[in-house]
Amino acid sequence: AGVLECSFADETYEDLFGEQTVLCGGVTELIKAGFETLVDAGYPPEMAYFECLHEMKLIVDLIYEGGLERMWDVVSNTAEYGGRTVGPKIITDQAREAMRQALNDVQDGTFAKNWMAEYEAGSPELEKMRKAELEHPIEVVGRQVRALFTKGKAIEA
């Protein structure tokens, strides 16, 4: 029960594609871009953090629970209208073409070749990206905001 049948190759390509374009790469870049847009417009970083990152869990939980329609059913009509009309302006044909290229890079081995070269070199670019993200303002303010919720509570490692 609950098993989805597919080939090993399909699972591999779909997994790498999903991680790079939606689940890890896409979501994190979208969150940071939203945060930066609000902060650049003069909104408090703490509020931008809540709006663009903290509330993501609520939306993802709703989608997980019942698909996209469940999420649209629960959010306000204003949020639904805005999301349905503005979302396609953010994820444009250019973004879709970049996704197709990412899938092609997975399928033709370009991603694997690049990753293996990076790994064999000791992951210097990955380390630079990790350090840069730790210093990104959303991570700085996020650590401060999350600390407010953990005061007096035991933190599990």
C-alpha cells in the first residue's frame, strides 16, 4: 500500500530535478527573494521573515493535507485571488525554461559531472554557498526570531 511504481532512472531524475528546482533550490530562492523585496522596500526584517519563511509551513501543511485546492480553500479569498493572479507573473516562461534546462542537465549527465568535479575538489563552491547563506539577512534575523520561541524551552538536537 502506498507504493508508487517507477523505474530506478525515473526516480533518480525526478528526485534530482525536484530537489533542485522546487523543493530545495526553488523554495529557498523564492523565500529569499520575497524577504529581500520586503526589506528593500523598508519593511522590518522580522516581519519579512514571518511572511516569507515562517508561514511557509502552514501553506505546505495545507497542500500536503489535501493538495493545492485544500490550500486555496483555507486561505482567504484575498490571498487566493492574489496568489492565482500574481503567482504566474513570478513563475514565468523564463522560469519554466530554466526548469527544463535543469532537467536536461540531470538527464544528460551534466549535473552529475559538475557535482562529481565539485566533490572531488573538496566542495569549495558548496562551502562558499553555505557560508554566504548563513550570513544572508534572512538567516541572521531568523536565528534571532526563532530564539524568541525557544526561550525557556529545551531544544532537541
